[in-house]
Amino acid sequence: MHRITGKNGGDNLIEMSPTDSYNDDLNGYHQHGTSSTGSLQQGQSVSPLTPDVCVETCESLNTSLASLAPSDHSDSPQFEAQTLERISTLTGIDKQQQSKDSVFFRDGVRRIDFVLSYVDDKDGERKQERRKVYEANLMKVGLELETEDKSESEDGKTYFVKIHAPWEVLATYADVLKIKVPFKVNDIPDNSEMPMNWLSTPFRLPEHIMHPEPDFFTAPFNKSKSDFFLIDDKDTFFPPSTRNRIVYYILSRCSYFRDECAEKDKKGIKRLLNNGTYTAAFPLHDCRYWTRSKDLNCESERYNLYKHWARFLYFFKEQPLDLIRKYYGEKIGIYFAWLGFYTEMLLFAAIVGTICFIYGFLTYDDNQWSKEICSEEIGGSIVMCPLCDKKCGYWKLNTTCNSSWQSHLFDNVGTVFFAIFMGIWVTLFLEFWKRRQARLEYEWDLVDFEEEQQQLQLRPEYESKCTNRKKNRITQEMEPYLPVTTKCARMCLSGATVLFWISLIIACIIGVIAYRLAVYAAFASIMKDSPTNNLQVVGPYITPQLATSVTASCINFVIIMILNLMYERVAVWITDMEIPKTHLEYENKLTVKMFLFQFVNYYSSCFYVAFFKGKFVGYPGDYAYMFGKWSNLRNEECDPGGCLIELTTQLVIVMTGKQVWGNIQEALVPWLMNWWGSRKARSHPESLYSRWEQDHDLQGFGQLGLFYEYLEMVIQFGFITLFVASFPLAPLLALINNIIEVRVDAWKLTTQFRRPVAAKAHSLGAWEEILSGIAILSVVTNAFIVAFTSDMIPRLVYMYAYQIGGKMSMEGYINNSLSVFNISEFKLENKPDDEENPSWFDSSITTCRYRDYRYPPGHEKQYTHTMQFWHILAAKLAFIIIMEHVVFSVKFFVAWMIPDVPSDVKARVKRERYLVQEYLHNYEVEKLKIQLSQNGNKECTCTPMIYPSFPTHEVLSECL
């Protein structure tokens, strides 16, 4: 074999020669005869041919082939299809006799590892030339192709190029990619049996579904030592997911220019898909999802996944992670493992959150401050100052009775406990996930994956766009690199673009805040005499505050969705512009950009309500305005019930709206598109609707398909941790959503999308760091919510320091928490219009109350903060410091106590490394003995001594 290189001397593909197959046969692995065209289908019966018939058939065949097409078109798909049709006619083989719902070539032996599709269009000549060169280069590196003519497709215009990788190609690139394969059955006993294990029986799946393969010790494949590994059948030794991964590696690096051309960047299937040369490139599903394949050589793993995993009726069952990994690859397997583990851990948070909510409900009647607000003697006699200029009149405190009761459900002592609990829960979640991930890394042969493989595989785009080369200090080979100046310039442009879009989001949020300030006065004026006030059930709940909050939240949600669609393309564009070196680096850069944007997009409105609304309003004689007094946009106030209930409303609308919309977008849209796209083909009999056409009619999963799944879940994780103190039921909503999400993702991946190219991943990548960052930030945000958004601290300060009579009760708290203002001191621009005042308001009312701790009129320090205000502020800051230190101390202690890698996994990793060294040592010794014995050296009659007779533990000590 030798390497095919372009003028640029870039990444090399290995060209196969006939001697490779011969050498492989010498190793004991006979290769089937191969052809780039079709052969007899499996199970086809052919009558025996006599010599006379053979001569006659061959003469007819030669005459027919000579008359089919001119020689300059002999390599076109049309010519190939006509040739195959004529061969079928002459040999008596009818292609329609056997079902085309198969994953094999026409010979029924060679498996289809990948499919390319294309159509003829106006720019056909240029694209045909690219395809011709590209497919010729694919055959040079050993791949075998078979083309289906457009006349065979259901739409009559699509060609399909089926690709098969023979053993020689698979073995060569498995060696290059260091793919781990089994060499010995695992001999470590499984002692993971749990007590009371029978209780989990209803949640289990059959053993052949949960563990489709035996447990082996594995080692990186070495082609020169192929007899070292457990190879029973070379056709099935590499699973389909590994086969399509190898083929895609070749497709993404194979050029579509001739050697004499100097255009070095013309390589890879991605560019051919982008310029329309091919319309799709995908590996095949192994069968229809609702029934097993009729071919006994087909595994029907897709059917097993649908039956035992992708149906909602199995929501309470465990996930077949090993089967998912075998069919889709490790990267998708890791995602579903994390999603399942996250959902399991949410169960504990949901139970505790529900208990805290029930506690608030059960203590409903003990809510003394709400009783005072609702009573006619106290709340009915307190006249409150207007909440906006001109259009808002005076109002009585008891009008907020219902919101005060609602606020108690979430603003109680249980809130503090739940905030502390969630700070510890998130640490336990991350630490136990690290242990689960370490176990999966070992079971799925991902130990040392990043160092061995990921950094070795440069992105084809990086190789083609980087014209400079330098010597790698480790490999001592020339490799492409991006100059520092170019890299810095691209990074600066990328950073500026991200900052611009984040600024755009902040501007939109400010616009929504301005909307809230502007329309509140309008709602207050309109709803003063609204017919809804007379409704018996919902009338008291429909207030200007609620109307403003709900409409603003809905507008904010629509803006979030629109900005999402716009920014996704921008994030991909600027990440491509940075030219990351490896796929891992590309995904990490894109992840950080997308999350920064989504973080500001989704959470900014919640941050405003939690930490800014009602905090900078001034007082009736000197109100604060958003853009200065000229704007007439007075800063919003919190009603006496507090801002916490509004934060809860905002959180529920954005969180549930996003989840409902996400599930509709994920499930319904692909189903409708597939239903419409395959409407014609559904009327075809199964034998004519080929496997590649069925998959072609499905939606493409896309390079970023899994990325959006992670993003959705991490945003949800932020909602249930950053603001959970305001809504203890958030984990319960997330749990219900995730139970549905697991099955929806499984269903759409199994039934609505083409089979993704298998990819390896040993962890969550950049998402792990993001989750850790959210976990730390959540402690701070929840401490601030309890201190500044909730009324918990002011109540405690009043009860312990300012209660009249020394009683430990909340009597008199409402009167204590409201300051007094002299109505006659209202400025003209703040004073409400006469027609806005209620009928009960008259000249006998000289003062109004407002929410703050300030000295009353007539005092020497009138309208300045009282000492109680500073006591409460000090208590709030002290609570934040204490809560943060307690939670962080527990977090770090728990993280220190729980090792990231279980002890049994460490033992298995050491055992496997030991066995690899020992077996390779013995293999080399035996191989050298055989070589020496074959040399016929008669002078040496002793057993060859390759190594001194060291004890085994000395020879293999390094691996331990």
C-alpha cells in the first residue's frame, strides 16, 4: 500500500493494493471477491450453465455492452445501471424478486456502510466531474461502490451510491484510529449485586437488551497483530457503528480534485454537501423500526431500541445504554446516560421541593401578616400611595390580599431549607455523575480516549485552511498550524461579535422593562372599572400587576425564541471562522458561545425581577426613573406581597413555555416533515421501497443535533438551581418534563432521523465545566433571593428585635413595614389625576403609606432611612455570608469525600493494562519462537530465550 497525497501534502489517506489482500489471506483471513458493481443477490437461484451456454451468453453480453454507450461515458451512473440491467436480463436474474429493504449490496454479502445521494441539475457537468474524481479516489483507498440509478428511486431523479468498506480498509483505519477491540473475556467477577435487588425487577429490561455483548478486555487494534485479538468472523468483528465511523473518517478527508490540481482545500464530504454535489450522506438503519428485518444476517437493533426504549409506555424502565452505544456510538450513549442520571437525581429534589410546598400550604392559616393585610380593620384602613404617576390612584392595602396568600406558599421557612438543600444536591449530582461517567469510560473503552485519539484527529477544515506548517515536538512530523497573529485577530473578531449579540439581548430586555413601566399605568387606568373585577372566582386575581407581569413575560419569551434562531447561525459562523484544530476544540468553543448567549437570553428577565425590581424606586417625594425624569418611566415597585411571587410567575412562564415549545419542535416538526416527504413512497410495496430510500426520506440529525439537546437540558438545570428558592416545585416540573424528554428524544432519534454517524466522547466536554459553574453561582443567587427578594429576613428581624411587648409573634408587622408620606407634599407630576382616585377617597385622608423603612413627616430626619432599615440590611448581608460559607463548606467536603472514580473501576483498569502488557509479551515471544523454528537453524537446538527469566511482576511493573 502507499499513501495518496495532494500537492499540499496534507492529511494522507492510505491506498490499497492487491498485495494487501494477499498478505491478509496469509494471516488466515480470506477476503470475499469484491467488485464495484453489483453481483448476484443473496438467496438467488441460478440454473447451472453448460459450456455452450456460457460461450453464447458471454458473446451476447460482450455485444450488448459494446452497444450500450460510447467509451467516454463508460464510467457514468447511467451506463452502470444499464449494464447491470442487461446483465440481469441475460443471466435470468430479476432484481424485483427480492426485497430492496436490505443493508447489503446486490450480492447479499457486502454490507452497506454508507450511502451518498445526488440528483442531476443545471450545474450537472461540474458536479458530475467532482463526483467522478471523488468516487475514483474513494476506490483508490479501497472502498467499494455500487450505484443505484435514478430509475430505481421512488422520485425518479435521485441516484444512490452505496459504499462498502472491506476488511483490509477497516483493519488499516482501525489501526490508525486506535480503535479498541476485544482480546480476552473479562475474568473479574461482578460483585455489584445490591441488597433487595428484587425490588428493581419491574424496572429492568431483558438481559440481551441491556447487555447485547459479552464483557471483554480490550486493547487498541494493531493490524500486524490481528491474530492477537478475538476475531471469529471478520465480517462482523467491527460493529456497524464502528464501520460507518471509519468510512466517514475517509469520506471527510478524501479529495475531489485531481493530483495535478493545486486547490488543496477541495476535500471532504462536507464541502461536497455544501456545494450541492451530493444531497445527503448517511449510514443506514438496519431495519424498519416497527418490525424485524427479514434478513437473518441483520441485527435488527433499531427494532429492539424502538420496542424497549423509544416508546412512552416504557418510561419507568431503565435505558439500554449498552445497546444505544453499540448502535449510535459513545457520544450519543453518554448523552442519554447523563440525561437518565439527571432525571433520577431530580426525583430526590422534586420530593423535597414538594414537601416544602406542602409545608407552605399547611401553614396557610398561621400566616399572620396576610391576615392583617386581608382584615378590614388593618388592611382595609391603610391607604397606599399611587404606584405610578398621574394615571394611578390611591388604593387600599387589602386589595393585595390574594397575592399575599399566594406568596406565602413559596415565601416561608421551608424556602430557606430548600435553598440550602439544593446547594448540596447539585454537588452530590455532579460528584455521583463523575463516578457514573468513570464507570462508563471503562465499560465503553474510553479510558485515555482524549489523549490517544481526539487530539490525533485534526479537523479537515483546519488542515485545508492552514497553509503554514511546523514540526510537532512530540511526533516530530510536519503538521499544519495557525499563526498566532491570525489566531488573535480571529479571536478578537469572534469576541466582539459575541459581545455585540449579548448587548443586543440586554437592549431587548431593557425594552421589555420599559414596556412594563409604560403599560402598568395603562392597565391600572383600564382595569379600574373593568368588568373582570366583578367575576367571583378569578376577578380578585386579575390585577394591573399580574396583567403587566404576564404580558411582559410572554413578550420576553417570544423575543427569546426569535433571538435564538438568529444567534444559532451566527455562533456557528464565528466558530468556523476561528478554525479550531480538533473536533473537541470546535465543540467546546461553540458550546461556550452558545451558552453565554442563552444564559443572558433566558435568565436576564429573571435576574431583573429577582434583584432589581422594587430595589431602586425612591420614595413618594423623590421617585427614581429609569432613564431620568424626562422619560416618565418610573421604576417599578413590589406590592406588599413582595416580588417573590412575580419571580415565580416569570420562572413558570419561561421554563414551562420553553419546555413545551421544545418538545413540540423536537417531535412534531420532524414527524410532519417526514410524513409529507414520504407521502408518495408509502404507497409502494415493501420490496420496492429500498432501505436507503427510506432513510433518505428521514430528517438529517445534523452535526449539532446533540448539541441542542445538551443546551436544552443545561438551560433547564439553570432554572431549577439558580432560582429554585422562589419556586420549590421547579424540580418537579423538570422531572415530569425529563421523563417525557427521554422517550421523545429516543423516539425521534429512532424513528424520525437518519442514523447519525457514530462518534466517540468520553465525557460531557465543556458542559461539565458549565454545570459546575452554574452549581457555584446557584448558591450565590439563592442566598440573594432569600435575603433581598423574599421577606424572610425583615420578618425575622421584626420578630426578634422590634416586636412590641416582647412576644415572639408577627402581630403588627405590616404596620411596622410601611412608612408614612404626607399627601400634600406630592409634586404635581407625581400627583394622581382627580378622576383616577377611588370614590372612597376624600380630603380627610392626609397621608398614604409606602413600602420602606423611613422616618415619618415632621421628624427631624423625615424620609431618611430608619435604624431598622440598616439592621435589616446587616442581617441580609450576614445571612448571605453565613449561607454561602455553610453550603460551600459542605459542597467541598462532599466533593472531597466522594472519589471521582470507584475503586472497582480503578482495579479493572489496572487489571486490563496488566493483561495487555502480559499478553503482548507472551504473543511476541511465541511469534519469535515460530519465526526462529521456521528458519531451520540447526545449530541452535535450545528453546529461544528472548527475555531473561525475570519474575512476571518485574517485567510488567510499569503497567501497574
